Amino acid sequence: MTKEKMKIGEISKPRFEFRTFGTDFSEQAEKMAELSASVPEHVKVRHSDEVYIVSKTNDINNTKIRGGKMDIKTFVQSKDGLEQWNPLMKGEFPIPRAILHEDVFPAFQVTMPELNKDEYTLEEFQEIIELQSDLRAVSVRKERFGYMVNDTICEVANVEINGTMVTTISTESTEIPDILQTIEDVGLGGFENINYLQAAKRLIGWIDKPLAN
């Protein structure tokens, strides 16, 4: 069977990912840049402001808002120390009440709030989140540098999470052996696999555990 060719920014079947967060991955980032194949100009450096909605009662659905759109991914499985995530829902604000009722709040795994309007703007949705003790809107500002190593989509990013600056580095693909080889080649062996949901919870004090370094 021919393996799928990875392309940055294009939809593929669900990928496996290794990602970690910490204060310094400069050696690994330098190696990743050295080993990288050429990448499209528009993915070499990207900036974005996003909001992650984290829930005390949920660790399997990752909800992100960027550019007025909501994206929820759900955890599928863990294999060989890697995580596989699959799109669960994509929506745009103003967002219909039915989607909030049927998809969004069930993904948070919290008690359904009272929803009286037919649709909600982003600001109105954020007001609902602020009233829920088990939910938190976490601001995330990213400066991302894209690479391709061993036909895996790689990234190093400077990330500000609720005012705290950290670094994240990742490799993802549909092919597990390619990711494992990249982890070895770049020097990421031994670091914990930490996704954005877990990193945000640690930095806001909901999980009492440090980042990878």
C-alpha cells in the first residue's frame, strides 16, 4: 500500500502526532530546521491569535476558536506514545443554538446551560463560558515555524498561553514510523507527549504537573 504524502495545510486522513511543551527546545529546533525539506513560503512563519475552551471534566475533546470559527477535535487513540485526533465539529460564529446544544457543550462534558437565543455571536458565547465554573477560555498567541522532516509535518512555535511564554515542538503524519524516526533524528526522545489541551490546563493550574522542561 502506498503511504500518504504529507502536505502542510492540506486535509488528510487522521494523523498521529507527537508534541511537547517546555521552556527551551533550541537544540531540537535547530536540528529540525537543518533536516527539513523545503516548505511553501506561506507556512515558513505564521502568526495567529486563538482561544482554547478547556473543561475540568473533559480531556478528549479539544476546542479552539480562531478567526471567528470554532474547531473541535476528538481524541481517537494513543499508539507507540503518539496521539491520534480526528475532527469532530467545525462551526462559524454566529453559531446556531442547535449546534451548541447537540455538539459543543456535550463535547465539554458539562451541564447544559440555558440557551434561549436562536444563534450566538462569539462575544455572547464567551459570556456563557465565563459563567461556567468548569470551563475556561484560554487565550493563545502563536508564532509558528513550519518544517518537513522525513515526510512528517513539523513545527516549532513560540506560544503565549494566558500571558505565559512557552515553546512547543511537534511532528505529525499518518505514518507512525516516520514520526518515530523524526523524534529520534531531531532529539526529542525522552520528552513527554503533551497536547495543547494538557499544556493549557497545566499553565492555568488545573493540572498540577510541569511541562517537559
